[in-house]
Amino acid sequence: MKFAIIGSGPAGSSAAYYLSKDGHEVVLIDPKGPNEKTCGGGVPSKSLGRFPEFYKDFIPAETLLEDMVFAFDGSDLCEISMPQGMGIFSRKNHDNHIFQKALKEGATYLQETFKDCERSEAGWIVKTNQQELFVDFILGADGAVSRVRNKLAKKLPREAYFKAIDYLVTHPNLPLHIGFDKKLNGYLWVFPRENNCSIGIVDFDDDQAQRMKFLDDYLARFNVPESEIVKKRSALIPSLRKQDLKEHEISGENWALVGDAAALAEPITGEGIYYAIYSSWLFADCLRKSEDYNKRWKSEFRLIVQEAHISRTSYKFLNRGFIKFFLKRSSLLRKMTGEHLAAFETGRTHRIKFFMSLPLIAVQALFSKSVKV
Ligand SMILES: Cc1cc2nc3c(=O)[nH]c(=O)nc-3n(C[C@H](O)[C@H](O)[C@H](O)COP(=O)(O)OP(=O)(O)OC[C@H]3O[C@@H](n4cnc5c(N)ncnc54)[C@H](O)[C@@H]3O)c2cc1C
């Protein structure tokens, strides 16, 4: 089959890799190619271990972090160990690595912009800013505000997204941490990387000016001059709610969506690189086995998506510092949080385990000393 894959981020490039490997003809279309996207670049170890075809020859040991620091109101710190660590990568390097694998498997790349598509007798006519292509199948991997999805499926409401801002800073020595603050309805991250640092906020509230002011004030604490802020960017991250799930279709006759275009991102953290690759793997697997991708997605992702409403309330607790008391005193709570961050333990099982552990967490909180870093 001949595929047009729109978007060469982790979803598009990994899909191009799997489909080319399976003998399909693949054209990857993206005006930018791999670039330094608006993103923290954090990839949990679950993803690194799950996809050795992309990561086994990529991860430099020094970019694997074993501990994450939680900061409350900018100062009160608590260290969380993550089993097997988390990689924090430059998106340009990360995406380029997967992109090159796809090209090596035989995919071709067009540096063009997808504009529109219409059905032809045999398949699709894909219209870019430069030409028309005839293909059998369109795979939309064009990110959170996907033109392919808006054309072929239902547009997502704004409420089904996290709102995010991200500053790319050249300052190399900022302290790695995730920040919680009562002014936020989400969280803040400071992720130092090889050559730069990503500092940003994901939040459910729609007040962009307030978010930027908060980040400007936060950066001022680290004495980062304006000249070291290379870019200030805003973006959306899908965070499906239960009500979105009912009508959310990610495939149809000779088309499908993967990654952010399919709105697949973790609802509590907003991390989507793992789901971008996973959904592409799932799509290719369904194609091989002649299974219905839409059905399989729903059965595999339903529980994750149902967490969305929980994430929206959990930030209220986290940001009000209520949880800080318990995190700093309970080693069990720190362990479970680390497992969640490393994405080894998520979903209903993790939730049940968490609720069953509450009495022990409470006992530890009452009788243990507070940890400090
Ligand atoms: C501020 C922020 C921080 C984040 N931090 C993290 C993190 O630390 N860890 C994590 O796992 N996830 C993070 N995410 C989420 C992560 O960035 C996405 O989930 C991930 O990039 C999804 O991959 P994708 O391939 O589906 O889409 P993308 O990476 O967005 O790729 C889409 C591609 O489509 C191309 N495209 C768009 N329109 C067209 C068109 N019309 N024609 C052709 N090509 C087109 C774009 O150029 C782009 O290359 C963050 C997101 C944001 C906004």
C-alpha cells in the first residue's frame, strides 16, 4: 500500500519506520522535519525500554536521570526516585534519530505542507503546498491541532487540551525540578538538557497572560537575563475527557490518526512521546493482523483516558501543598510517585494500589521525619 504520513514527529517517523519495514511505500510530509519543538523532552524509562528499535543506540547515559525533584512554591523541595530513570532529550536530536531510522527503512521525505485531501477512485489525492499526490492511505501525525483530524474526523473542543507555554533558555545550569504552586492548575517544569533548558507550564486554565507572568517571575528567581531566553512559545497538549471519548474516532476508510493528532497523551502529566510511538506501533500491528485500530485503541486507552477527570482535580491538591506534607514524610508515597513518573505504574491498578496504601502512607506521615534535599 502507498501511505502519505502527514507530520514527521515521533508519531509520523515511527509509523514510517514500522510501515516501511512491513514493505509499504511511505511518503513522509512535513515542512519542518525534526526540530527543537515546544517540549520538555522528558521520556520515561517505560518508553525507552519498550521501543529498543529507536532507543537502544540513542540514550547517552548522562541524559538519564534517576531522581526528580518536586518543588512547592518555588523552594520547598522533595526528591523522588524514578525506577530506571527518565531521559531528558533535545527534541531535535530525539526526533531526528527516529526520522533517520524511517529513511533508512526506505521511507521518502517531502519538505512540504499538507493542505487538503479528497477521495479519488483508487484512494486519495493529497494536496500539499507544492503538488498533488495519489496514495492509498492517509495517516495523520500532524500534532495536537491536526489539520488531517479536522478534515477527516471531529474537531476537538478547546477544553480537551492542556494549555502549555515553554521557554527555551540557553542558561545551562538551572536545577532540574517539577514545580507546584497554588496559582497553577497544572504544573511547571525546569528540564536542563545538553545544550539548553526547557522551562514551561502545562495548565488547564485558559489565562495565557497569567501563565506567562508566572513563568517570568519564576525565572527571575534564577537571575536568567532576557537575552538568554531564546524562544517563548505556547502550545496545546491533548487531554481527553470522558465525554470526548464517546465520539472520538481515530480511523476510518483508508485513513487513521496517531500521536497527538489522535489526541493520545497521558492525561496526568501531558507526556505524549511514548503514546506517539505506541499508537504508531499499534496502528502497524492492527494493519498486519487486519484488526480494527479504532476498536483496539479504545480498549487499550479507555482507562488512561478515563483518568482525565482525576488529573483535573488532583492538581488542586498538589498545588495547594496538601500533598507536600505526605510526600516529605512517606517513603511509600515517594516510591509510588516515582513509579508513576517513570510510567511503570499507571491506570486503574496503580490507583487501586494507591488507595489501598493510604493507611500506611498516613501512618508514615504521622510518625516519620520530613526529608529535605
Ligand atoms: C510545552 C510542552 C511540553 C511537553 N513536554 C513533554 C515531555 O516532556 N515529554 C513528553 O513525552 N511529551 C511532552 N509534550 C508532548 C509531546 O510534545 C507530544 O505529545 C509529542 O510531540 C507528540 O508527537 P507527535 O509526533 O504526535 O506530534 P508532533 O511532535 O507535534 O509532530 C507533529 C509534526 O507535524 C508537522 N505538521 C503540522 N502540521 C502539518 C501540515 N499541515 N503538513 C505537514 N506537517 C505538519 C509538524 O511540523 C510536526 O513536525 C509536551 C508538549 C508541550 C506542548
